[in-house]
Amino acid sequence: MLLWMPAVHANDVDEAGYPAYVEQLKVEALEHGISASAIERAFEDVRFYERAVSADRNQPEFTITLDTYLPRAVPDWKVQQGIRKYEEHKELLDRIGAEYGVQPRFIVALWGIETNYGGYTGNFRVISALATLAYEGRREEFFKRQLMQALEIIDAGHIEPEQMRGSWAGAMGQTQFMPSSFLSYAVDGDGDGKIDIWNSYADVFSSAANYLASVGWDESKTWGRQVRLPENFATDLVGLGTKKQLSEWQELGIRRFDGSDLPSRDIPASVIIPDGVDGRAYLAYHNWDVLMRWNRSNYFVVAVGHLADRIQMGR
């Protein structure tokens, strides 16, 4: 049990108790099995990130639709950059894709959506960010668990604390893995004995592919497709919990977006309408469910799938 509880105010957090809280975290890290030397290095110059607290408490809430979101998430320049990145790393991507059973265009698309192909991975010190958010208190258990796992990564020698940088929430590297995802799915793709999702393309691509493969990716199928729904479509059929074969959806009046028949191949799929019946409609295949394991947002899945499709079309 914690000896110190953070003082939480309505609009800010009292920083005065943070040093004592950090000392308690060090004690718990020793009890967790982290070496004393790793703890000393990890918490050297640890700081309180007021920006992390502000970002966590004030995440933007505004109304968007896919029609406004997609042009921002997948602009033409990002598509063209994705095509270039695929060609630049084609040999490596094709090898990793074959090894893990994941189409390389989806590896590139995830890379592009998460960090703009490694262009922006965040510059927060992960240990400080996680310690700050644990101290803030609203999700202390979650962030403290992530902190202990980040310390495990440092203790294993994969990255030095100073180089362990990420988002304000502790998402790390070019894949934006939380420490728990790193420990579960990140792999040493270049065989150097370390897992470096910050700098090693082989580790970045292999880790993303391993994540997808581990949670059930099916390389024989794509992610989904935009479709047209018939008038007065029964909305009780919408959602990932309802799956029908494409032939059954065809009988219910669903067609490709261009109005033609659905593919004759029978594939189980769900109907997803992220913006309601007046917005875009999709048939979601099994890999849609898999991408939701990465980020539980239909908008995220559509962005990744849309980018992957455009990369494939542009190559």
C-alpha cells in the first residue's frame, strides 16, 4: 500500500508531495524485482510533468465525422510518403511480412498513423511521464503498473532511461507501444540482443507485425470495405457482435460503395457505421477486430485501413 497519497485539486496537482511519492515508487520497484542500479539510473533527474497532467485531463472533445477526420489523418502527402517508405524498406518489410503473416502495407500504415513513419514519437521522458500520471492519482494503478514495466525494460538493457522517450501518456517509440505492449509483443528483429522500437526499423516492423499476428491477424483477408446500405437498414444488425457471410449481407441489400455486388467469396463480416446511419458504412472483416485490439477506435481502424489501401493502389 502507498504511504503517500497525492493531493489532487480541481484544476491542478500539488507538486509538493511528488518527491516523496517518487521515493516510495523506488521502494516498490525494488520489491518488484528491479535492480537498484536500474532504479537509480531511471529516476535520475526525474521530473514532474505538468503538461502530462493537463493533457490527460483536457483531452479534446469535439464533434468530428469520418468525412472531416480522414483528410486530416490520411492526407495525400502521407499516402505518398507511405509509398516511398514501403519502397525504401521493401526487402525488410516483405521478409517480416512473410515471417509473421501480415501484409506489409498494414505495417507501414500503422507506422504512418501512429508516428508519421517515425517522424514524431514524442519527447517526454517515459519514466517521468508515468510517475507523474501515477502521482496525479485518477488512474494510479494503471500508470504505476506501466511504470514498473518500463523499469523492467530498462533493467533488461533494451534502452537507456534518457533515450526512453514517448508521448505524455508513456506510449513509446515508432510503434507507440505502452510498456505492457512492449513486454508482450516487441521483438528483436535485427538480432542485436536488444529491442529498440525507437531506432531500429527491423525491431519496429517486427514488433508491429508480431503484435498483429499474436492477436489473430489473417493475412488471407483485408480489413474491410466501405459499402452502401439499403434504405431502412435494420440498425439492430450494426456492430462487431453481429457477423454474417457476405452472401447474407448481399441478400439484405448491402452493396459495394460503387453499387456493384459484394464479392462472391463468403467471408464473415459485421456492419459498422461510426457516424450513424447518415454517415459512412463499412463491412468489417476479422482484421478490423484485430486492429481494434491495437486501438479501440473505429476511426483509427478506418484510418489505418484507408492508408493501407491507398499505399497498395499507389505502388
